Amino acid sequence: MNFRRIQWIFLIAFIILDLVLVSTLLWGNENFSTSGKQQSQTQLTLKEIKSNSITYPKLSPNSQTGYYLAVTPGDLSTERGRLKNQTTRTDGNLLTANFVDAVDLSSSQSVPKQLKKLLKDSRLFLHGTSYQYSAALSTSHSVVFTQVIKGEPVLSHEGQIRLRLNAARTKVVGYTQGYLKEERVLRPQSGTISQVRAVTWLYRHNGIPNSTQIVRVTYGYSPLMTSNGKQIFVPIYQVQLRAKSATTTQNLRVNAFSGTIIQENN
């Protein structure tokens, strides 16, 4: 009797093991099939993008990680009295300044390097050391320095200093500034979509016209909404576009968590 009982125990154990192995195999094949279909669809979309004369830089297929954050804006209107050699005004949390005497730049050093030193002068800028130079956001006549949240740049004016240069790029004539003074994590770190997904999502929703150049895709933080005096920041992809017949660019934004297109241009 005991021997037969042992036989039954082994038989049941083998059946359970077989069921587990089969279900694992089927689940793995299903996941592989789904992943393959998604990858295939993405590749087809990228080919379609190219066929419509849309060019783009190398796009990463890898996801990022990010946070939902509650961010408190700083009130620069209460501090601007310390600034010298400039006229200032505030609109909400944004400070706009024009230098009475434009600040000279030397031709012997790079402009970003000189401006980084200039930002340390507390008579000319508030909290200037809190910002880092962003080549991706700068243009020939506007040099952008951004605050950094969780290791990523702020991609909206709320956390930027945008310095205005004259046509010859020899003088700083003024700037606009937004300042974020503190942040609080609302949700644990989560995964995001990839650059490739952001671009193909925009294209599928008619966000990228034909005969367009995608100049760059930048990952960073931007406000989604305001609640109780705090701004809710989420990670985004900022996709910079330029029509091939134009000189100006347009910025489109995609919520990196949900893939939703954010209807805002800064």
C-alpha cells in the first residue's frame, strides 16, 4: 500500500511539473509573439516615416525611469531688488531682465563657458549656480541654462535661464528666468516609453508633417498641471522639428509615462 501511495505521489508530481513547463513555454511564446509584433509594427512605422521624407537622428529603443514630482516655484519678485545694471519685471513666477549696459563677451573663449562664469555673479543673476548649460535647448541668439531634477534637465521656462545675445553674439542684452526651489516625489520611480515610441506615437497621431527634419529628441522634466500652488512635473520627450524649407523650429512634447501628446510649445 505504501509503495502504491508513493507511485501516485510521484505520478501527480510529474503531472504538475509537466503542466508548469507547458504553461511557461506557452506564456513565453505569447510574450515573444507580442513583443515581436510590436517591434515589427515599430519598424514598419519607421520605414513609413522615411518614405515620407522625414529624417531623424539615431533614436534609442530603451526606456527610461522617472518620477511624478510636486515642485514649488520660487518667487523671484521678492529677490529682484538685489540685481544691478538691469531693469526687471515679473509675470507670475517668470522674471524678465534687460541690462542697462549690455554685458560684453570675449572672442577668445566659448560663449557658454563665459556665461557659466557670469551666472555666478549674484549682482547680475539670482541662484545662477543652480543652472547647467544645455546645448540641446540653445540657439544662435538664445543660450539656455536649466535646473536639473533627478539628474534630468527642466525642459520648460519654469526652471530655466534664457540669455539673449545681440546679433553678433558679442554681448548679453538680457534674459528671462524661472526658478524652482524644491521638489517632492509623489510616486515611486516608474518606467517610461522610449525615444522610438515617442516619435512613432507622434507620427501616428499626425504630429509630424511630411518633409520634416527631426532635429533632436530630448528627455527631461516639464510641468503637467498645477495643484494647490505646486506644479506637478513628469518626465517628457521634447521632439524638436524643422520643416526642410524653414529655418525656425517647433517643439512637440510627449508624456514619457503615458505617451500622451502635450499640447504646449515653449
